[in-house]
Amino acid sequence: MDIIIGGDLLPTQSNIDLFNKADLNTLLGGDLLSLWNSADNRIFNLETPLTDEENPIDKFGPNFMSPKSTIKGIKALNPSLVSLANNHILDQGEQGLKSTQDIFKKNNIPFVGVGGNISDASVPFIIKNEGLKIGIYACVENEFSIATEKTAGANPFNPLETLDHILELKNICNYVLVLYHGGKEWYRYPSPYLQKVCRKLCEKGADLVVCQHSHSIGSFEEYNGSTIIYGQGNFIFDEIDNEFIKTAMLLKLSISNRIQVDYIPIVKVGNVIRIADVQLKEDILSSLHKRSKEILKEGFIEHKYKELIHKNIEDYLRRFAGFNKWLSFIDRRLLNGILVKHKYSKIQLLAIQNYLECEAHRELIIAGLKERKIN
């Protein structure tokens, strides 16, 4: 049995007509379409609700939506399973999620990672083939899309619950695949915490962990007899254009007495995707293996993450201080961070650290912010 896993899919204004017409020959090209259809099972993440009713929730970040008519192209991809556990599935509120669920059910498209409450959202999907049972578990880092005990949404990663879910799933399946929607966008390496999470998932029974969401090809490692992929890039996603989003990978899993993972480089060409040519494929895979060797070096992940911290921390502090876009631009580009450096004293920075780091403070702050938003 084989499975192809694609990354994030988002029908946008640039290619909605192709989705509406189910024009897969244009969206994927003949060679990629043949490869896609050759697999026994096809899985990807839908990074948007499908709805015609715009009702954006209050959140930090963009609110995505794609019209229900794009289901024609999504159905033509013949997915065996679609993950909806991501940070955008509630962008148009519970009505957007329900609209997506309803249209998937109407078109007999299985989905995983969402539900009417947190218990429903955590239910896995099991693929059965030739005596094998492959458990698929989908979860997302905690943002504005997650389900609660009383509200609908996506299945959040929770170390107090998720690890038990994986262990239980492994007890009834031959193999367990985890789709983990998280990590830092536009970053090709795992953070120290993300690596710990993914390794723990493997220790509890996951045979493959695929981190999506980063919109970029990352790195991979073999751990405890399992494979962890820290970022595969997008599938069909034309929302933005930068160096990271131009290339991605499909993952082809060959499953018998073990799981063999083959990496298939793809490239974004305008508003569509294609299989990478021979030279680009070689370059992509060479870079992937180079990064994957790097993360095995002691201290490398921590060192690389410190570079990311130094690059981003002042932007976070500007946001905490309430700087608007123009003031942030002036401070960053013209003043070299003078404003933000003078905004906070040492004791204020220590207070922020304590409030975010200490579980008791963090829990109270998050609950209080939610209450304040409601009231």
C-alpha cells in the first residue's frame, strides 16, 4: 500500500477558476497528476473553510475563506482523507467550519482533526488495506481555531491528552501517522521544543510525524525507528510569493512491513504547481539532506534557534508595546530598534518573561484576555 501526503492547500483568487472547473491538468500538470493518481491513498491539509458567508472571527493574522464552488477541484483530487486541523479552519467562525464539514460529507470526502467539541475533534481516521490498519491523527498548535469542551473547532495539541491518544491509536493499528500543524513559518529547522514534542510522539507510537504549517521545506530525522519531517512546504497555495513558498515536497509512503518515505520535490509556477525538473530536484533534495544532517549535530538546533530569536524578538516586543505598522517600520528600518529598546526596562522584560513562562500566570492571562474580548 502506498500513500501520498501533500501539504497545505488553499484555493485563492488566482486559481479559483481552475478549482471551479476541476481543471487538474492545469493545476498540477500531466506528470504530477499521473503521480498523484497512482497512489492508493491521497492526503492533504485544507488551509481554509469552504463557505460563501463572510463572517471573520477576531484573531491575529489573516482570515481565509474559499467559496464552496471550489469543492469541484478538491473532489477531483480524489482525496482519501483531508486534514482540517489547522490555524485557519475557524477563520469564518463555526458556520465556516460547519459549511466545510457539510460539503465534504455531501461529496463523500473523509476528513479528520475537527469536531463539534474537543472530544469529537480528537477522533482519528483509520485506513484499512490488505489486512493493514493505518491510523491517522491530526492536531494543531493552540491558536484561534481550536475546539473546546463546548465549542467546535480543530483538535489542539495537548501533551496531557494527545500523547495518550497516540498510544491508544497504536494499540489498535499497525502504523500511526501524525499530521502536526505547527512550527515557525518560513523556518527550515525545528525549534528545541518542537523536536521534543515530535520525538515524544514517536516514543508513544507514531511511526511518522509530518509537521505542516511552516510553508517551507524543512528537514527530517530518523528517531526511535520512526521518521519526523519538520516541514514539507505547501501543496497548492498561491496566497503569497517568497523564496520559501516556491518549492515544496510531496511525501510518498510505501507501507508493508515498514514505512519507506520518498521525497518528491514540486515547484510553484505562477498559480499552479509542477514536478521539479531534474536539476531543481537534485538541488532541493541536496539541501534537505544537508539540513537534516545539521540538526543531528549536538547544539545545532539550539544555536540556530538563537539566531531566529535575535531576528524576531524585537518585533514581538513592538507588538506588545502597541506599535502600529508605521511606527514599527520606522523603529526597525530607520532607528535600528532604539524605540523598542527604550520602551522596556529590565524589570519590565523580566515581568513579561515571567507572565509567559509561568504556567499559573499564562493560564490566567489567556483566560482573562478571552473574557475581556467577549465582554
